[in-house]
Amino acid sequence: MAISDDDLARLGRCVELAREALEGGDEPFGSVLVDDAGRTLFEDRNRVKDGDRTRHPEFAIARWAAANLTPQERALATVYTSGEHCPMCSAAHAWVGLGRIVYATSSEQLTRWLADWGALPPPVVSLPITTIAPDIEVDGPAEQFSEAMKTLYEAKFKP
């Protein structure tokens, strides 16, 4: 499926959440969960600054969806995110049975930028979502957000 104008608007909100995370001293990642009627159900941003490195917004979405949605509602929902899911979040997404994922920037882009800046790589190998969860429909990256996200990542990760 191609990334639509509505998808781009949702990704714009994810970038706003990523900016909010950075302004709050956190890593710049943000995500939104939308139901099949287009209603925003849940949104969050990274909250890892206090030491719990699992507090990714995609993981929070998976937990919220498991507690609040039926399996059918989860399967029809879409997760929008500023950065491609890490392996932990990809697995949580698949285990909970969430539907489509749309992301602004890829793990490959972030890995390349980190290397260009001489920054430390993440402690977990970056893998495409479909390597972890091959049956999930995934769309991204959305090049319209590449520079905005690169700027946010650079502010946080460049030594």
C-alpha cells in the first residue's frame, strides 16, 4: 500500500511527539495508534531517560492495545511511528496482533547517520520489521520526514 496524505498527516504527529520527547530530555521517537475508522486511540513518545530502555512508544502501544482492544480491532489498527520499530517493538507488535505499520524513517537510515556522526550504535542490532514479523504490512520510510528526523536524531545522538 502506498503512503497516503492521511498517513503523512499521522506521521507528522509522530514527528511532533519525537520533538516533544527530545525537548523533554528523551530520545526523539513518537508513535500513534489509529483504528480502522481513522480515530486516534493512543499516542506516546519515548520515555527511556530515567533508565528503563524498554519504554518505547511502540511497545507502549502494543501493551495498551492488548489491554483495551479486541483481537479484531488490533488487527485492523495502524501504528504510525517516527522511526522504524526496533526488534523488541516489532516482536511486541506481532505478538499482540496489531495491523499495518507506517514509519517516517528507517532503522537503516538511523544506523547510517549514527555511523556518519561517530555515535555509538544501539545495544541491539537494527533489523527491518519484516525480519522479525514477516506477516505485518509495513510502509516506509516517508522521505518527506527524513531531514526533520535526521535533525532530531543529530541533536540527541551526535557526540
